[in-house]
Amino acid sequence: MEPFWAVIVGVLFAAAVYMLLRRHLAKLAIGLILLSNAANLLILSAPGLVRGRPDFVPEGAQVLGPGHADPLPQALILTAIVIGFGVLAFFLALMRRVFLEVSDLDVEMLKE
Amino acid sequence: MMLLLLIIGGLFTALITPVICSRFPKKCGYLLSLQPFAVALYLLRHAPSITGGEPLRYKVEWLPSLGLSLSFYIDGLALLFALMVSIIGGVILIYARPYLGKHPDLTKFYVVLQIFISAMLGVVCSGNLLGLFVFWELTGITSFLLIGFDHEKKSSRTAALQALLITTAGSLAMFAGLLIMGQAGGFELETLLAGDGLQRHSLYLPILLLVLAGAFTKSAQFPFHFWLPRAMAAPTPISAYLHSATMVKLGVFLLARLYPVLGETAYWELLLMGFGGATMIMGGWRSPFQDDLKAVLAYSTLSVLGMLVFALGMGGPYGLTAMVLLTLAHSLYKAPLFLVAGNLDHETGTRSIAALSGLRDKLPLTFAVGLTASVSMIGLPPTLGFVSKEVLLEAAWKHSPLAVTAITVTAIGLVAAAWTAGLKPFRGPPKPTPRSPHEAPAPMWSGPLVLALGGLLLGAAVGLLKPLYQAAASAVSQDTVAVSVSLWHGFTPPLFTSMSILLMGAVVIASFDKLSPLMKLSLHFDRIRPSRIYLKCFDALFAFAARITRMVQSDSLGVNLSIILWTFLLLGGGVLWRLGGLPGQVTWEPKWLEIVLGSLMAAAALGAVFAKAFMGSAILLGMVGFSMSAVFMLYGAVDLAITQIVVDTLTVLMLVLVVHKLPHFKNLSRARNKLHDAILSISCGLFVTLLILKAEQVDFQQSISVFYNDHSVPDAYGRNIVNVILVDFRALDTLGEITVLATAAMGVILLLRGNNDKRGGETS
């Protein structure tokens, strides 16, 4: 199934990049959200996907048998989700502040 | 051990200098001078055994695998330089206290100066090429700080930067040379010197050129000479010490040190005599016609540095003995002359030769210093200046008529310079000066007087110096040099040359007023002066940097991002191409659940892009997030699914709560920009897809997940491996993550506070 997800990741990336290149700050926020989802999906699918077998070591066993999902990308994504959320919260608060101060959200206008 | 303590002792006394300076504001110069004087005493105590052929050694292994050790090796040459550094250093420390007076940065001055003394001792006593280089750089940095001591003046700052740039550029080249040399002959000085030399090594010429680059920039040889006159922006004691008596001689020291390894070849002779000769003639004839007293001394210093390099180029027993004696003689007359200039500047408020006149009665003791020192500089018997000049001429007569001519021409200029700097300000009728002059305080004339008298008496009793100069010259050549010097050699060619130099010098002094317009005129002809080239390069560098910055650093976010993304595509494409081009045949079996989820996600993402209002986008983004959560669930990433649901709910809430007041999207971009952005973003998406497909076909190293799987239950007692990784194996990462979140939360609170529309809720 990985090739399919590769295409989906590509679509998400394209959408995210397009939004990041816009001049409206709110569109930048949308781009940011899409980009972090795309990146997470990329990391998840990179080592290969295994359906429906979470990484829980069963009672009595010492190690997990073969044929399970890779735990490392999951740990990375977990961190990424949370950090991405923090960044987004900050960005939105900043954007709101900017709007209250100058009543404009055009990136090119904010330069001056 | 004692040796180590004494050499780097200045670094420790520098630490307690602020305490000493505030406790004993009047006496701190004397107290601080104890350290260098202790070094001198220690060296003098061991001098008989060192000159007797038993060098002092001290060695600590530092990085044996790199050939790096902290080792000291004091033979005759090192002894001579170390004695000069420590004794003159002590005099300067005492002199500086009244000279700087109530200067607010006095403590800083002393701290840097002491670090410099240690660095100097480190260079001259170093027994290892790499150690030598480290101390060498330290002298450059301290010199930079001291030239720029008057940091509120722009001219001081530019002079300091110029000196630093030129000398470090040279020392960088020198470092390369030392590294090659170390590879070829060993980094320890003793093994290197005891070896066969590198004169017939295949890389001899590159090594020589690189080392010369370092030595010539440090010792201000033409065409790198121009930083030295400008370095006179430093306080006068610094000019006397760093830029005349000690640091600028390091280049000469290095060449002398490496004489057995690199010397006595045709290249060596040509390069050293060529550049040294150009420097000495240029400096010697520019010197007397300067108006600034310190500039006179600076150019004459250049001239002598050229002479020393010239003498090393000639080589041979007489050339080396002349080099050793001239080094000593120059330090003993030039440092006092600088300090005389300092006294005159301090007492009258001006350094202009034209304004200084008839000060003999007002500053009698300073006059005594100036007189004694200039007699040695002119080279009248029985001074050390006379003796060293005789030996130099002897060496020149043994070498070639051309060498005799070059030295004669230079020496005539120096006679005039000595008269201008040391005697002229005291002669004639007094003229009004900015300050009314009176004799300088005792510390400001006593030390210089001792040095100047040293130059006089050691010349008269030159026999006393015999063990020292013979040991130093022998250390340079690594062979016994038994040239014996005395005041009277009989009627020899050098004596007649010397006498004609004096006569010609007298003629130049007598016709000074006629010559000086001519000299000023000649300055207009040299359009391509090295200092101009330096300035041009310096400006061009900044202009170049500004252009590059303008090109790649736009103030528009969109443009910057586009540049980054295109670069990413280009470089990434290169990597893809190197890995064998496009991915091969892809196979997959469709599963409907995934296809539905993925299509939903893609559709929602595209919808969010094209939505007309922010609210619509927010809802569609929520859909993307929940689909993600479902995907995580599907592939067994339970923790991720839970987190994603929580975060996504909050994100949508945040979007709705915070941004619902925002106006509708406006069409801000032009059609052309939109097209460009569309092409760029589709390329990026396509490229990422290709990258993932390719990644699956390239073999990477084995995942480290195996380790986590093996140790999760036995070592960390956790059955949920993802959780164990987060809170145990990579707990510090998680701590960092929490810190980021906390910082973001604080930022959010600060941004939301301070306006009347408090909504909050997004800090969660």
C-alpha cells in the first residue's frame, strides 16, 4: 500500500507548499497544518506499513515477535504532532495580534 | 615545572590584575612587573648552562596521536628573545602606569599586556611547531586588542582590524606550511632541527613560501609593511614593546628558528634578501621625512626588520651573528626612543616634529635617554648599534658588493632618522606646545634610561655578551658559530664603509630642508601602493557580500521560500540522479479502506486550499486531521491516533475561536505569481512522491528499532514500546518537547494579553 500513500503525501505536500507561498497570513497557517500532516504521514510510511498490529509486548513475553509496526517512527511522529501543535498555537496567536495591531494580514504589506 | 609556571604565569597574574589594580592603584605597575622580572632572573640563572650548550627542556604530552605536545625548549636563540621579552616587558609595565594616568581602561590594558607577555614567551620558548603556532596566534589577538585600545576612535579600530587581518592571513598560510613541515620532519623542534633539513624535500618550495607568508606579514616586510605604521594608533608603550622591540621580530625569530631546516638555498637567499632589502631601503628612507614622531620610529623599525631578514638571507657565521646582535641592539635603542616619544607626547601634547623643539632644558632626563639611544641607532662607537653594524657590514663584504650597497643606503637613512627622532626635538629654540612641558615622572624615564644605557655599556663591554651571541648564532645554524666581535677590528673595509655612512648621514641631515620636499614629491608617484590594494580588496569584499546578500536574501517571505524550495528540488534531484534516477517498477495491491481514507484526506486538503472563507478551510482541515487519526489507528499506531484526535480537536477549536473574526480571503497574488507557485508546489509534491518510492528501493542501514524492541521489557519494564521510547530511551527529547510547548504557551499568553479582547483557551 506504500505507493498509494506516497501519492497522497505528494498531494498534501503540494497543497501545503502552495499555501505557504500565499501572501495571506491565515493561508500560511493552513499551509503549516497541512505540512505537518504530510510530514507525519511521510515518516509513518517510510519504513513500511503493517496493518492492525500495535507494538505492545504481550504478557509473559520479553520481546515482540516479527511482523509488527516499527515503533521508532511512531515515537518521532508523536513528538512532531505535539511540537507542530505548539508552533501552530503560537502562530495563530501572533497572527491575531498582528491583525489587531495593523488590521492587515498581507505578508508583503507587513514588511514596512 | 618552574619553567612552565614562569612562562604561562602571565595568564594567571592577568586573572588577579583587576584586584591588584584596585588595591594598589599607584604601585600596580611595579607589582605586575615582578612576574616578567622573575622570568628574566630565572633565565639569567640558567644562562651559563644554556650558553654552555645544555638547553632547558620541559614537556607534557597533550595529544600524542597528533604529535601535539606542550613542550618548551630554550637554547641560545630562545634565551636571547625570552630575555628581551621579559626585561623590556617589565620596564613597559612600570612605564605604562604613569603614562596612562587615570585612564578608565587601565586594568584592561594590564590584563591584555600580561597575556601578551606570556604568549610571547610561549612562542620563543616553544619546543613544538603546533604549540608555537597557538602562542603565535595569541600574540596576534592581543596585539589587535592593544592597537584598538582607544576603541572609541574609528582610526584605531580600522588600524587594529587591518593588523589583525594581514597577520592572521599570513599565519594561516604559515600554519599550512608548518603542518606540511611537521609531516615531513616531525613537529617537535628538537627532532626537526636535528634532522637533515627539508632543503631537498619535494615540497620544499611550497613550505618555504607558506612559512615566509607568515613571517613576512608578522614582521611587516614589504609589501605587507603598511599595517605597522598604522598600528601606531596603539598607546606608545605598546608601540615600543609589541610593534618594535618584540612581537614584530617574531617573523625574524621564526625564520632564524627554521634556518637549519629551510635556509641556505638559492630560493632562501633570493627571497629573504629581495624582500628584506626592499623593506629596509624603503623604511630607512621614508623614516626621517615623516612628521609624526611615532611614524619616524615606525618606518625605521620597518627598516631594521628588513635588515634582520636581509642578514638571515645572507646567512653564514657573520650574517647570523649580525642578525643576533642587531636584534638585541635594536630592542635596546628603539624601545627607549619610543618611550622618549611617549614622554614628549605626554608632556607637550603633540607628536609633530615641526612643533617639537628646544626641549633639552625642560626634559633633561628624557633628553639623556634620547641622546644615549640615538647614538646607538646612528651607530657611533662604543655602542651596541655600532658593533652590530660592523658585523653586518663584515657579512655584506663577505657576501657581495650589492649587499654592501643596499646596507649602506639604508644605514644613511637610519642615521638621519635617529637624528630626527632622538635629537631634533631637543635642539634649537623652544617653541610653544599645547601643554607646557616639564620632566616626566621617574618611572617614565628610569626604565628607558636603563635600557638605553644597556645598549651603550654592552657595546663598550661587548666581550661580556660573547657567550650569549655565540650561543644564539650557534642555535640558529645548529653548528658552532665562533665569530668574535670587538670594538676595534683595525682598518678594514667595513670600518671605512661605516665612516662613509656617518659622513653621508651628516650630509643628509645638513641638507634636510632641501631633501624633504623631494621625498614628499616622490610619494605622489606610487599610485599602486600596497595599502591602497588592501583597501580596494577590503571594500570589494564588503561590496561582494552585500551583492550576494541582496541576491539571495529578499525581504519577501514568498521569494525566500521559493529560493529555498527550488534549491531543495535541484539538490534533491541531484541526489536522486546519483542514486540511479527514477524509481523502478512499483507494485501494489489496492485495499479499499485505505483508498477511501487517502482520497478523503487528499480531497479535504485540496478543498482547504481552494475554500473561499477561512471557516470552510478550518472544517476541511479538521477532516484531514481526523483522517490522519484513522490512518494511525489502521496501522497500529494507537498512541498516535489518540494524540492526533486531541490535537486536531484543539486545532479546529483554535482556528474557529481565534480567527473567526478575520475578514474573508482576499485575492492578493497576481495570476503570474499563482502560476509560478502552482508549478513549484506541484513539482515539490511530485518530487516527494518520487523520493518515497525511491527510498523503498534503496537499502539503508538496519533500523535501530531492534534495540528498542530487545530492551523495552527487560530493561525498562514497559510493554508499550512507543511509550517506553518516549519516556525512557529518549526521555531528554521529551523533556525538550515539553520545554518547547511551555515556551510556546508563554508566548501565546503574552501575545493574547494586553488587549481588551481576551479569549484565551488556546494555550491548553
